[in-house]
Amino acid sequence: MWWRSRWWPPVVDAVLAVALAAVCILQGLDDETGRWRPFDLPAAVLSALATLPVVFRRRAPVTVLLACYGFWTWQILLGYNPVVSTYGVLLAMYTVAATQPRWITAVFLTGCPLIWIITGLRTGFASPAGVLLTGLAVPAVIAKAGDSARQLAAAHEARARQAVTEERLRIARELHDVVAHHMSVVAVQAGLARYVLRADPVTAEGAMDTVLATSGEALGEMRRVLSLLRADEEPADAPAPGMPGILALADRVRAAGVPVDVEVIGEPRPLPSGLDLCVYRIVQESLTNVLKHAAPATATVTVRYADDEIEVTVRDYGIRAPDNREHGGQGLIGMRERALLYGGTLAAAPRPGGGFEVRLTLPLPAGERGGEGEVRAR
């Protein structure tokens, strides 16, 4: 929930700070070595002041570390046990190492070994070797742990950015397919209506009906795609287009002046939504290219269901294949990217004697595989 993601970390830090302060005070009260100044009220206050700033460690890690250093040093200078107030310092050091660049970590984490080593050598509470080893090893371990956490967080953020980029590319590709196809049909039909408006009103009226139907469908698809960009809204109810929409797609292209035959070989079966949309968009883009680049022409869409794959071929029989289709524009690049996304392949090349062919092959998931069946054509 939103309140948990926003307020939970500060609450955890507050509880942790209070708990660490209580441990420091209890440890100080339990010190009966007699080597240090008796742990009294000023010592308890300084222990709390050296620990409680970790409540703000996420907001100002360096400032919190300096505050912990300051009160810890003050307590040591007054002759109290230097060990009892180290917990807040160690947590603040870890936070700096986990959130700041390495050079800042190196600068500000040197305070701990300096304070520890100077205090140990001056008071003699441990052997010089033990003081040096503890003073150097503990900050090094904390720095390494914090650096690993920082790298892990950076990798997670990079993956999140990559996911956002991929989603933007997917939406851009969807918008390209929707706009390119529908606007091509609208442009052709609007031009036809204008040309025959006075000479053949019936044809002009049919063309305008196609314009209205196509533009309405385009608006519906664009609403569905754009709803993905709005986190505060539910996705549009309209399902994504797929294999069942290929016949309607062919009808629109026929209405725009390109005869299209659709042939289905094998036993049709439901496909996963992503695979279904991939096939539809590639057929849509291929027929749009026929409409834009090869008209007047005829086209054939062949869908073949094999045992472990689906193959879709779109052929046009135009006079020639334009160079921009042969060498690949953004449309062909987008189609290849869609095919690769689902582990498939896409080949696009001119046909001998004229025309162009796009062949898509996609592997079927294990649960969607079946045998050969009847041939149906339209």
C-alpha cells in the first residue's frame, strides 16, 4: 500500500535508533570493569545522542555520521567506555557506504579508525595489534558491505530504467502500427471519395463509410494503447487485436483498393495474447506496406499452423518492390523486433518477377501445439 511504502522505512529507522540507544545505555550500565568513568546520566545522554541521529540516516547520511562521530568522541574525551556507543556510528557508516560515492565513503569512514586507534593507543584498553586490527578491519568490512548494497541498488535501478525504456518502445511500436495502417486506409479512401464525389456518389459514400469505420477503430486502439501510460486509470476494456481480426483487416484493405485473399492451413487454435498480437501487427504492417508502396496490386495472407510453430506469409503481386522496402525501413525493423521478442524469425524480400514477400515464423508454446488439420481459405 502507498502509506506503507512511504512511511515504513522512517518507522523502521526510528524503532532501530531507539533500540540501539537502549542497548548502548544498558551496556554502559552493565560495565563493571572499573577501567572507565562510571556510567552516569551524562554518559547515558551522550550515548543516546550518539545513536538517535540514525533516524535521519536516509535523508542526510553524511551529516548523521558526523553527528554520531561528534557525540561519540565527546563521550570518549570525558573518560567513558568507548565501546558502548559504537552501534549508531557503525550503522551510520554503513549508510554512507551504501548511498554515497566511494570517494565520499573513503573520506568520512576514516573517522572511525582514527578515533578508535588513537583512543586505544592512548588508554591502553587493548593491545596495540588488537587496536590496529579492529580499527582497520571493522570499517573495511562495513565499507565493503555498503558498497555491495549500493551496487545492488544501482543494478536494480538500471533494470527498472531498462524496463521503462522497453515499455516505451513497445507502446511507440503499437502507436506506429495503429497510425500507419489506419491512416493509410483513411488517406486512400478519402482520396477516392474526393475523386468520384460528383461522378459516382454511391462509391464516394462507400469510401466515406470506410473512412468513418477505420478512423473509429483507430481511435479505439489508440485509447487502449494510451491507457497503458496512465497509472491512475484502469486499462481499456477493448481486447488487443489478434488472429480473429485478420479477416476484418483484410476487408479494410480490400475496401482501400487492394484485393486480399486469406488462407488458413492447419487447425486454428488459440494463441497466447502476446503471440496473437505479434501475428496481427506484422500482417497489419505488411498489408499497410502493400497499400502504400505496391498498389495497384493483389495480396495473399497465408497462415499455416504446424505442430510446433505458426508461419504467416504475406505476398503481394505488385509490379515491382520499391527499394525502401527491400533495404528495410522502420516498419521492417519493428516487425523483426516483434518476431525476435517471441523467439521467431522474419524474412522480407522482393519476389522474383515482382512483388514482395514477408514470412514470419514463430515457435508455439508447448501447451499450444497440435497436429495438422484442414485447409480453409477466404
